[in-house]
Amino acid sequence: MIEIATQHWPVLLLAFATVAMLLKALRRPAMRMGLVDQPGGRKAHKRATPTIGGLAIVAGFATAYSLSPPAQISVPAWIGLAGLAFVGYLDDLKGLRSWPKLMAQLAAALIATVLGGLVIEDLGTWPGGSSMALGGAAIPLTVFALVGFVNAVNMLDGLDGLAGGVVAVMLLWLAYAATLAGAQDAAYLSLLLAAAVLGFLLHNLRSPFRRRASVFMGDAGSLALGFAVAWLAIEISQAPQRVISPVGIAWIVVLPVMDTVSLMLRRLLRGQNPFHADRNHLHHILGRAGFSTGQSAAILIALSAGLGAVGVGGSAIGVPDVVLGSALIAVAGAHYLFVRYAWRSTRALKRLRAQAGPMDWPTRMALAGGYIGLAAVPFAAERLMLAAYSLVLLASALCIRAVAADLRRLPFTWLALGLCVWLSLAMWQGPTPAVAASWLPVALSGLLALPLGWWLVRLRTHGLPLLVVLVASTLLALGSAAEWPALEAGFIQTSSHWGNPTADGLLLALVLMPLSVAAATGLAAFRQRWRARAVAVTALVTIAITLLLLLGTSSRTALAAALIGLFVLVIASAAHGVGQRVWAGIVGCAIILVLATSLLANAFKPPGLSLTEEYWEPVQSAMLYAAGETELAGERYPVVAVRLDQWRRAWKAVAERPLAGWGVLSVSDVDGVQDGAVGEVTGREAPHLSALADQKSSAYAVLALMGGWTALGLFLLIGFSAVVGIARAGAGGHWPLAHAIAAHGAMGMVLAFLFFSPLVMSLAGAALLNGVLALGVAAAVGSERRRAQIP
């Protein structure tokens, strides 16, 4: 796409400039002709505004195309485009009833299908590889899709810049999809039309330089653009060498479609005319919630861009069409509920806006760092994580007095500082100072949680969006790493086809904690409140997806940690004395998750193995090793035996310098403790043992090797301090009990995970650990503020 834009930039610039100049030149003639939209009634604008945007877009596009036509546009396409632009012009000038416009749209759709050969022949492929062919329904469905989409874009044109911005985003995504398919003509036409629309947005989109639109698109523009986008979308989706499937293309164009379908469905259920106007479109809800016209348009344009990214990205990495289609139906269902209960949605948005309040620049920097960091961690994108932490630290430096005043009262702060200083001294002054690149994340364990926790208190209203970003980014990271063709072919029992998660396994287990509590609390109030029903259903569906991925990737360590986290959830619920319904919901969710895990595990176990071999042999190996039968332990399950042997060697080394440690990260760097390793091992895990032997079996062992029992004790006190802070916040009413219980589960799960994994030795792992410890800091800071009565 970039190559096409670079090659044809003079023509694209010509389309942009032509539209921009035409709008400037024709504004006064349009006012004299009466081609204006008068204020009044349901309309939000207060001045008579020319409706010449659509005519200028079509004229600019045609002019640029005629001067340099590398792509051919069929005669039926021109007839449909020009015909709908003319009908829209008449509607803008005189006003037409809905039926004549509908007949014109139907005629244009028939011309496109019958004369132009534009037909949706299939919707993608089924999991077995067969085509979702439409057969005899292809032409009727194509006509319906064309007419429906033209109406959808027409109904979307309700705010300054909204329809034009969404159409421009769609055209850019379509140009990218066409480039991947090798459809150079469609890519060029999409870019050319997008350039013309951008020229219109120069006069229509609100910005700091433009307080209101000086021209409107009018029906001439919305009808013509709807037809053009639908034509291009169908052509690209049916391209012979397509990479983006029709379902992926549907994600690009879905925003106006689901808004219109939702409106028509609601009106039909009420026995009303489905073509009448409605005040419950997305932009109406945002406006009533207090968002300005420019903010509402920007939000919906960004939403359209995000939906297109999901469809194009998911289809490009091979996500099956059934999965993409099911997700699209779920999005449409969520949209229907959002607008079906519009007054409740409006009230919720108002409440969120009121809670968020105005933001200064340090707060915006910290918030940007939080979103960037959570999006980067699942991908182990170290540069983005460093950038995110830099933003948070810079924001903290700008508020240093407030940060220091809150944090210096916490025991957590002094423990984290003590651990950092002690490990730094041990690393540099130890008997074998092997300075490794990974020592810094270990030394900063807990210290980086301090600014994160402090900002969590300030940004508590963004807790849910931050969690959504984490969950979505985790699922996207695993989805991009999976070999979807192999999984779609049925090879779900091979864990390598699901990707090779490192911290992703922990992330999957981590998101199970708040999702389990959300499902439990939603089920507890399922009959009383619609919001509880929506939360329960959403959480249960996401839990199912997360559990499938966790089992598919065979992340046994993360799975064991998740089970421990569920146990901690139950204990925390009992300790905090939650209501009977919530208690029953949490216990029920924990039991259901354990049972579902055991049932689904059979589907994901490798061929030829039993569940006993897959999940109980590691336990048997650990028990044999503890009894002194190291050889039998190695035969039973070699990975566990090797890890336990690494533990034994590490603690043997620590015992020689129990207080100060060795100042090293690996037991292999310590002389005299190389004996006693598990001997020859064979079996299905043997190819991975050479790599495993070079890893550290536990973060606790790493800490003890570096700084002795002193460092390990300081870290455990940091964890204990975080747990106490969460418990006090929940017991004192500073946090909702559901939040406190979920935080307890996350804390218990991560602390358990550290027994099996060297999490702190990587930047992504350190970010995860400090992010969870930040919950304890936030709880403690909030509690101290309440006690000191600091607002």
C-alpha cells in the first residue's frame, strides 16, 4: 500500500486538493441555490450549512482518476456511483421520501450485481477447509448487503467528521487488504477515494483549528460513498489471491452496519417503522454522556480503526473464519446491549467521566505509560516496556513531592529499597562477581512497583480499561504465535502449534483471577441487575477462551499456579466474610474451573498419553525425589527431576554463604557445587533438557544465590507487606471486596509461580511481578490516605 501511495502520490494529492478547493469555491453558490442543511428540530448545528461535500468528493475523485487512470472502473460502477450521488443531491436540494431513495439504492445494487458481476460467492472457509459458498443465495445476499451498507453509511452521518472519518479509515484498511491480495487496481482506487475524503474532512472534521464544520457531506456523499466502499469491500473479499477473508473484511465495515441493524431490530421489536430515525445511535449516547462532538467522532473513528485492525490482523495470521465470525457476532451483541439500555449506558459513561475528572500532563503521561506497558508485556516488547516505564517514572518525577509524601510512610518502600541496595552490593562485592545483564530486573523487584502503585490510586477509574487491554493483548499475542492452519486442521493436541508462551502462560493464569471474581459477583446478582448478567456472561466466555489457551499451550507451571491462586481466592473470600451469594459464586467458579480443566485436559493431551502420565507423573516424580529416589524420579518425569536437582544444588550453594550469598545469578558459576545432578534421562522430554539445565528453576533460588537468606527474606517481607496492604484495604472498605479478593488471588498465584520459574530475570517477567506487587502498594497508599484524611 505504501508503495502504491508513493508511486501515485501526485494523483492522490490532486484528489485531496481538488476536493478541498471545490468546497472552498462552491460554498457561497450552494447557499444561493438553497443546497444547505437548515438548523432546527433534531439537528444539532445552529447555522445553515452547505451540503456539497459529497458532490465535491465525487467530482474530485473523478477528476483525479481521469487525469491518470492506472486502474479501470467498470461502467456499472460509474452508473451506480453517479446515480446515487444524483439521488442524494435531489434529496439534499428538495427532500425525498424514504421509498424513492430505497428504490434508487436497489436499482444501483441490481446494476452492480447483474451488469457489473459483483457477487459475494462465499463468506470464507469452514474449519475443514471447505468453502462457505452461498450458491443460489449469492446474488440476493449481495443486493441486500449493498443496499444495507449504503443505508448504514447514510445513517452514520450524524456528527461533524464522523461519516467521513469512518469511511476514510475503512478505505485505508481496504487498500491494505487489497495490497495483500495483489489487487493493485482496488488498492489504488481505495487510496484515491480516501484522499478525496480527506480533502472533505479538512472542512468537516472538528479540530483545535476548526470549531465547527463549514460543509456537510449530505446524502449525495453518504449514498455514493456507501456504494463505493461496499463495492470495493466485496471485490477485495472475493479476490482470487485474497489474504484477508470475507469475515476479516466484515470487521472493517461493521461499525455502521451493526449500529443500523441494532436500530432497525429495536424498532421492529417495538412494532415501529424500522426506517425512521432514532436517538440511540452510538454518537447520540456519547453526546448525552457529555462528550463533545469532536470527542464523539474521534472515539468512533478510533473504534472503527480498532475493529478493522482485529479483522485484518486476525485474518492475516490465519485465525479461522469461524472464530473471527463468532467474535464479530459477540461484538454485535455487546453493541446491541449497549444501545438497548441506552439510558443506563449514558449514566455509566457520565459516572466514569465524573470519576475521572480533568487530567494534568503528568497524569496523562502515566496513563499512557500504563496502557503502553500492558499492551507490550504479552509480546515481550522490551523497547515499548522501557518507554512505558520511562513515562511513568518521568510523571512520578514531576509529582515527586506528592509521591514521596505517600510512599515514605509505607514499610513496602523501605523493604524494596533495602533489597535493591543489598542485591547491588552482593552483585558487585561478592566473591564471584559475575555481572549479568539480567541482574538489574532482579535487584529492582519491588522497587518499580512503588510508582506504579501510586499511579494506580490516581488512575483507579481506568482499572477496567487497563484490565481489558491486558486481556486483549494477551489473547492477541498468543493468537499471533499460534499455527492456525494446523489447529484448524485438528492438530490441537500438539502444544507447539499453540505457540511457545513464556510469560504468556503466567498472563493467562493471571487474568483468570479477576475474571473468576467478576463471574462470581455477576452470578450472585444475576437476577437483579442487567449489568451483572452482562458481566457474568462476558467473564465466563473469556474464562473459557483463556482456559482453552492455557491447556492448549501446555503451560503446566502456570496451570499449577492458577490452581493455587483459585485456592487463595476461596481463602480470601472466607477471611473477608463476603456475602453468601458471592461466597457461593466464588467457590462454585473455583470448583467449575477445576472440573472443566480436568475434562478439557483430555482433549489437549498429546496422543498416546493418559491424563495420569500428563499431569500426575510430575507430582509422582517430585515425591520420589523428595524420598531420595533421584533415578526413579528422573525416569518418571525428567523435567521435574532436573528442576528439583537444580533447587538442591542452589540451596547447597546458599548454605555455604547463607547471609550474603554469592553475588551470582546461576549455580553453575559457583565452584564446588556441580555434583549430584540427575544422571542420564530419557523419554519424551529429553530434547529439551539441555536448554532446561541452563535455566534457573526458581526466582527464590536466584534471590538466595545473589544475596543469601537476607535477600530472600527481604523479598518475602515485600510480598507479605503487599498482601497485608490488600487485606487492610478490603477490610477497611477502601477497596470493594471483589477487588481485594481478586488482588489476593493474583498475588498468591504470582508468589506461587516464583517457586517454579525465574520470572524476575527478564524484563517482561519483572514488569509482571512489579505490576502485581503494585496492587499492594496501591492498597496501602489508599488506606494511608484514608487514615490521614487526604483527598
